[in-house]
Amino acid sequence: MRLERFGVRVFGNRIKCGVEPEKFVRLCINHGNYQVACDYIALKIMQSNEICDFQGLSVSDGKIPYLEFVETELKNLHLSGIEIDEVTIEAARFHNVDVRDCVIGSLKGVGSTDKLPDVFQNCHIERFQAALTISRISELNLPNSQKTLLALIKKLFFQPGAGRQEQALLRGAENYWDTVAAQDVLSYMQHHDLILKIPGDHGDVFIPRRRHTRRMARIWELQSNCDDELWLNMRRV
């Protein structure tokens, strides 16, 4: 039986993604238990920071509730014949990865088969959802200041992880990034307790205050029709 989203998180609290869990996973595969490997893959990607290396792990059966390839570099993983409920792709990088002959219920971030990364081969995808990604924000008819605001909202409130390192905020948004606007947005968010800034190992980390997610969602969805102070301020930058 596979783990659902909550189960994967509980699994993550029980083990750390180091050498021993990977040894256990490979032992399970050798005994024909691929589902443990599927749960481990979902867990490791969920917990990864910027690089997720599976050291050549190959899985050819099982079910995975969701995979989020969001701003991560995925390495040395081979999947085939897997049933995956939901896949999200955004600003991901793949090295020695292939996903073959898999059934995917919903694929977010890609609008059609011809836009799929080459790592996906002969997969049956039931539904595409061309979500507004960091890169596609550049196509909007908006000033760069508001595009930068949307990128920050997306990265801080609607991407996996508890927070974002300062150096990661720009990634994928280079074409329209407005440095002045970005600083204004972050200052506003900190002043109004929308985010918390804490020191990290590699620079400052910005953590969203989840009670403001509904407000950020409204800005994200309404855009030019939004009367939120934060949105209007960026129009004037």
C-alpha cells in the first residue's frame, strides 16, 4: 500500500535521507518491494534543497501520489511503469534521469506533450495543467515591477518548502527581475509581518506567514484587477 501526502511526511519524520535509508530501499527492491522505493523517492524530492541525487536508483513498479520537480536539480534516477497521481514541473534540471512508460494523472506546469522535458518517454498523461510558472510570468502584459512581485509571491507562498534562500528568489525570473521592486516587496512584506527573515547557512532565508496565504492568492489570481495595496504599490515603482 502506498503512502499518501500525509504518510510521506510521517515517513520523513521517521528517517533521514542518508546512506542507511537508501540501503534499506535497495534491499526492498531486491526482494520485489518497489512501493517502499516509490515512497522514498517522493520523500527525498520533497525534502531536497537544490540537488537531489539518487545514485542510479532504478524502480520499475509501484505508485507515487505526487512528485514536485520545482527548482531542483534531479540526478541519476530511472523510473518505469510507475503510476503517479500528480507531477509538478517548474524550473527543474535533470541529469541522467528518465521517466518511461509511466501513467501520470495530472501534470502541472506543462501545457502539452510537445513541451515535456525529454526525460519523459512514452508516458500516458491524462491531464495537462499549464500553470503560470516563474518563467511564464515574463509573457504577461505587466510592468517588470509587478512581474517581480508575482515571482516573489509564487516562490514564497506557493512552492514546496518552509522558506526560500535570498539567492534563490531570482532564479528563473532573470528576464524581468526588477531589483528595486524586489527589495521594496520584501521590505513591505517584512514590515507587515507577511514574511519572516532569518539568517541561514548560505545567506538570509525568507519564511512566509501562512495566515496571509489567502491574501497572496488573491493578488496572484486577480493581478490587474486587484486593489491590494501591495499590488498597487508595485504599479507605481
